Amino acid sequence: MVRENPGSPIGEAYRKIATNIEFANIDNNIKTIMCTSSMPGEGKTTTICNIAGVLIDLGKKVLLLDMDLRKPAVHKCFKLSNRVGLTDVLINKDDFRGYLNSVYKGLDVIASGRIPSNPSEVINSKAIKELIKKMSSNYDYVLIDAPPVSVVSDPITIATYMDAVLLVVAYSETDGETARKAADSLRYINANIIGTVFNKVPVRKKSKYYYSYY
């Protein structure tokens, strides 16, 4: 979205989110960022894909990794094949560089690959933690698309080895209690929630931004 129409109000909103991430990372101690939501359909995948597109405009080298091993969607945003990806890197013990999709200059994407029968075990494996550590040494940011918090425990597990977390909340679709429970679940394991993206705010003719966030 931001690459196709960079001058749009949506593009401007995403640029401000990316700038806020940079301010949160002023000490350069954030390399891995997980994006999740409290419920399905809140726009977490669209959000993290657009943030990735904006970060490269700031001169950052970014890897976007689909770790939603139950309902992957990152490949759809970039019109990529999901035939091979993260799970294949782990199973075959391959070099992850052989699975990179260079979608823009500075932005690489790795799809989820085959959906495993045991996603939770894959997510909690030593192999994936070591893989992400290796990836982070090659990029300024490794962005992770994770499942919703209320659906499975995967994002809670992933958050334990992330430097930071973004929580997406959909306007008029997510009640406050559900959002609070999601945030509390992440805080319980000491996740570093650096921000919340307030998504799907109705467009008004005189509104400056399509998306509101804080």
C-alpha cells in the first residue's frame, strides 16, 4: 500500500509509526519486532507489511518473516508463493538466504512455507530461536508476523524471544476488555510492547489521516 501510493494519508500514517519505532530504538537495542493482534481480522499482517515498506525508506535493511504457521498471509500481500519458506529452512537445516524473496531494495521476505502439524513445537524450538538470532545479525530489523493472541499461545511464546512487540487493535471491532487481555497476556511474560496501532478507523472527508494510532 505505501509503496504503491507513498503520498497518501495512509502512507504518512505508516511513516509516523516507523519514525516512532526508530525513537523507541534510540539505543539500538531493538532488532526483532513481533506484530500481533488480540483477534483475527484486525489487520496485523497489512500493518507489518506496510511498516516494513516504510522502514526501508529510512535506509533500513529489513527482513519480514511470516511466523503465523497456522494461517499465513504475508506471501499474499506481496503475491509470493508459499510453497517453501521458514518451515523448510528448519526441516532441511538450510541457509535461510536461499529462501529470501527480495521484494524491494532493502526488504527481504521469507514466507511461512509448509504448515506443520505441530506449530507450537516449531515456534518454541531452539532451532528457530537460533535462526532468528542469525537473521538479526544480517539486518537492521527482523519483523515477525505472528498469530492473534486470543487464538493460540504462539505469539506469547514468540514474544519471549523478541526485542519488541506491536499490538494491532481494530476500531469498532475489538472491545476494550479483549484488547486489555491481549496486552496483559504479553506483559505477563515481560514482553516489550513499544506501541499499539489503532487500525480501521473510519475515513472522514476532512480527516487528515485514514489511520489513527498511538
